[in-house]
Amino acid sequence: MFALTPGQPVQIAEGVWRLLALNPGMMSGPGTNTYLLEGTSGLIVLDPGPEDPRHIANIEAAAQQIGLPVRQILVTHTHRDHSPAALALHEQTGAPRLGPCVVNDNLQDQHWQPDHLLKDGDSIQLGALGELTVISTPGHVSNHLCFLLHRHGMLFSGDHLINGSTVVIAPPSGSMGAYIRSLNKLLDHDVHVIAPGHGDLIHQPQQAIEQTISHRLKREHKVRSALSERPNSSASDLVAIVYDDTPAFLHPIAEFSLLAHLIKLNEDGDATVNGGRYTLSS
């Protein structure tokens, strides 16, 4: 375990540092994790975080402390707690921005402009640290990427997997079907540890992935049961039933993931939808 100390770089592996942003909250947990990786001629900043001048200054101070300049900026996805600092960091350092395209769902960083689009299977060479491989993992959002550092078997998971909680799947850019497929996809990779977008390292990655899949499928079973008792229901009709193990003040957030489950049932041919109301297929 490594200290989650805001604003201070913490070395979590050879050539890898974590820098916690100053944005703790209900959705961000302790805050967004920015990672600094030693590349061929300087640092790669992975998920530069929110548009917060304090955090941007902390990234620059960490680079000076490590003794390497910022050379590249990588982004797992474009939610507003992960990518907005890329613009100021790019303007201050000239470092190119690498990552996905922007999704237009009013939840994204609309200032994100990648200098180079990344796709599944792309590789980034890090010199002594070896190769960083891009893994496309849609689900939390359709443009989500993970990065696997082979030397350490370290998966930088963004919001695909986080420590201490499940992630919200918010349609239309979020997809429960895609999320479960992406989780299964990760089981095919040699991952030894997960460096998440929020929270501390996850040291039993396969178990964490399998438990997340199991949790989502159990929730789907609850959705089926609720629909069998209350056909022709919307997500808001069912949230108190399906998420009866979740505090009521979190139900408006849980409703996003519930809708994602309902859409998945429809996509799988297990439910029909009419005007936003779902019924199990006969």
C-alpha cells in the first residue's frame, strides 16, 4: 500500500509515480490519480486530471523533483476529472496529447484535442521501461482506453476498474454490454497489478475483474426479477427495488447503471422497450 497523499508524487514501481489530484468527492473518491512514467527522453503524464491550476503546478513540480521533463500526455478517457489538465500542460510544455476521440454526450471534456489518436493494440515505447500497450475498453464510456506496462504487468485502468467501488455506466456513451465484454477481454492479458484512476493499487487483478463481472451479472439478475414483477417499467420505477442495498441518496446515480442494464437486456433480446419502458421478452 502507498500513501494517497494529495499533491505529492509517490513512487509505486520502478520508473512509475502516482500524483493524487486535489478533487476528492462522492464520484472521485480520494481524487483522480495522475501517473508519471519514465519514457525515453522524459516523463509521460497519464491522465493529467481536472482543470485545476494547483494540480497542474503539482505535476510540474513533480517533474522537477524527479528530474525529467514532460514529453507526452496520455488520457484513458475524456471525463472532466481525467483529461482537462492536458490542455494547459500541452501549452506549457509542448508535449503532444495521445488518447481517444471525444464523445459528445455533455459529460466530456470538450477541450480535449488529441494530437495523435490511439487505438486498440497500439504500442508506446518507454525505453528502459519497455512497452506500453493500448487496450480499448469501452463500457464506462465508449472511448475508454486502458494501458498495460508489460515490464511490471501494471494495468493503468482509468475508470474501467477503480479501488473501493464500482463505476457508473451512463448511457448513451456508457454500455453495460460493452463493459462486461471489456472486463472479459482483460482476463486474456498478463496483468499483475492494477493502477486505477481512483484509489490505491489493486494487487489481485484477476480476482477483482472476475468479482466485478460477477457483481454486474448478479445485478442484471435483480433487474430481470424486478421486471418480471413489474413489467412495462422505466429505470426510475425499478431503482429502489434493484438497488435496495444502496443508500437512497445514491439512487439517482445508480439509475444510470440500471438503465444500462435494461438496454443490455434489450440488446440481448431478453427485453422489449417502448417509450423508455421495458418488459421481459416472452
